[in-house]
Amino acid sequence: MVRKGPLRGCVRVPGDKSIAHRALLMAAMAEGTSRIEGLPASDDVLATARAIESLGARVSVEGPSSLADLGHRSGVPCDDAAPAPSAGARPPAFTALVEGWGASGPRTPDAPLDCGNSGTTARLLMGVLAPWPVEALITGDDSLRRRPMGRVASPLCAMGASVSASGSAARVDRLPELFLPLRFKGASSAKGVTWDSPISSAQVKSAVLLAGSLAGGTTSFSEPAPSRDHTERMLPLFGVEVRTVGGRLVVEGGRRLRAADVSVPADPSSAAFFLAAAVLSEGSRVRAQGVGLNPGRIAYLDVLGCMGARVSVRAALASAAEPVGSIEAAFTPSLVSVETDPGLSASIIDEVPVLALVASKALGTSVFRSVGELRNKESDRLAGIVGLLGLLGVVAYEEGDDLVVEGRGRWSASDARPFSPEGDHRLAMTALVAKAAGASVSVLDAACVKVSYPGFLTDMERLMS
């Protein structure tokens, strides 16, 4: 059972989902066999692996397991009790060999491509399919079906792809309202596009760059503020040059991806929950090892630093793709409020829920600017974090696209209260961090953490032992 801390020791969180998705998709597009190690055995990543298999890539798992075997294992309970280790538990990571379809292209799948809860899978798959004469029905679970897909479909349709929903072609002026399930059809005549995205989104950017690498001509992309840059870092490993010209990303089409070996570092977003728990729990000190230190993914550390949190970073390995190192955090008895820059929102969007939890223990009013995109995640995360903080006796509210948290240096609620994360893994982990830090809250449906981190409860319990 997750209980009050302290948390002490080292933890190796699962591999970075964002990098894992991209590595699997690029390996599927490539000529030859790629080896990808450190893949997290999460539901989201397994959804991508199954999707590329359905499209013709050959995926084999090193060792005794298979994709089907990994998908059947879980070990995650339905409440916030830590699971006991068992032979049937899903391993934290696996290595895959992916033989891509290369110049032959993907095949038309025999069944719908079920992306589960993974928006990255659904959106990037459209970019992969856009330059090929392949048609696929893309779907997902109830949560994913509520998340907008038009933001990705719009530039891809401008390149020559087409999309239909409910059996009829989607009108161009209605694309922003597009949701799953949808039927996506690529085109061998797809052409490059010059696209100015109205939102900062790594998923939109990635879909456009992946499609542009095979489409005819040149593709150029811009966004209001930089989003995570894993795609532009990884494409050169697979033989595709990505240039920056006048603040725009540019890729030349007609390229042939070649197989590459990729090592997936630990996910900094997953590490954020243990680091926050250490900051909030008296007597705690936690070190997350082997973590990706991509500057676009660890901006949350700057926010914690501005609140006075005791955090430090040690770089250990720098490669052509992703820097890697360790992050350490320790209990911080006095925290101060913070106001984030609107331009930072794309870089901290996944960590805002747990940052808001830390801010609720600070003195003063914190404001997280321009985080309205949280409404379009696995749940309405803005409403979810406001609800969770309310259970802790903290005043928090939405002000337009901003999140306001009125910290008083403590939590006042004393009676144990249930919190439902509405199937959202990041809200569930945020609530579990609150519980570890002494909050009187029980977390319903903690099993949803398996979307990104099946062993989260086990690792938290180990750090408390």
C-alpha cells in the first residue's frame, strides 16, 4: 500500500515513451533491421509495436517474450496497493528487432489499427502513412476518441492525403473537429508542404516531418514555440537530414530511411513524479538514473528550482541523439510560488499536474501560463488537478488557459477522500505522490498507470522500504 514517505534510494524509470514511439515508427519505415533497446513495456508503446506489425513490419522481441506475451502481462492492481512481484508481471523494458518495409512501403492492414490510449501512436501513424497509397481505419479507446485529430490531419491533407469519418469524407473546414475513429488514406503523389502550425505540438511536427521525408519536394514547418525535438534528433540516425532555416525545420523529400540501432533513455517525465515526491516528503532523497536530459524535456527542473526545490543534474553521456545522466532531489521544507512563461508551456505540459502539486505546498500564488492544452490529454487534466488539489484543501482554479494555485505551505484536509483520475495515468501518479507526501487521499483505478509505467507502485514502495 502506498503510504507516507520518506523515499530514499535510486530508481531507474521506464524508457522514454516519446523516443520509443519514434524509434519503432522510423525502424518500420526503414530498409533493413533496426535494434531498439530499453523500450518501455507500457500499453502505449505496445500499441505502436502492434500497429507497425499490422502494416507489414516484422517485430521480434529479444528473449523468451513476444509482443503478445508482453501485452497479456500486467501486474498492476486496481487500487493503490503495490503489486507483489510475480512471474506473470510485465518486465519494465524489452529489446525489439524491427525489420522495416523500406521501399516496398506499408501494406493495407487487415483490421483497424487500435492505438489504445496513445495519441502519439494515432497521430504519428498518419504521418507515416501519408506518402503511401494505403488506407487504414485508425481507432482507440474511449479516452483517445475524445482527443482532437484535425490538427494533424490538416497539414497531411494539404500534402495529398485524405481522411473520412462516419463513412464520409471530412470537409477541409471541419478538419479541426475531427476525432477517432477515422479512415486515413495516403497518396503516392503526396507533395511537400510549407506549414505554420497555430499550436506548438511535437506530434503535429513529427507527423509532418515523417511524411515530408518521403513526399515529393521540400517540407517546411514552424510552430509558435519550440516543442520537444526527438523527431528531428532521431531522423538523421535513420539517414534523413533535418535543417533549420530561419527558425523553420526543413526536410527534403524522396529520402530512403536506413536501419539504425537506438538505445532509449529513461523517461524524464516519469522521473518527475519521484523527484516531486522527494521534494515534498520529509527525510527523502531520490536519484533517478540513466534519464534523458534533452533540454526540451527537463524544463520542469527549472520550474522546481524557481520554487526553491533541492534538485541537481549530473550529465553522464552525450551522444548524437540524446544526452543522458542522473537527476537527484531532496526534501525541501520551504517552497515559494512561481509563475511560468507562456512560451514554456509546450516543454512542461506533461509535468504541470505534479508541478501544481508541488506549488500547492509553496507559500504564495503560483500561475502556470498557457496550459490549456491539458484539456486535450487523456482526460481534462486541468479540471482533474483542480479537483485533486481541492481534496487537499488547496484553492486552485482555471483562468482562461492558465492554472492558478494558491499555496499556503501546507495541506489542510484531514479526512481520507477518494480521488478518481478518470483513467489518466499522470493524474493517478500525481495523486499517489500526494499520498506518499502525507495527503489523506485514496486513488481509485490506479491500474491506469500501466499506460506509461506498469511498475510505478512497485518502485515507489521499494523507495519507501
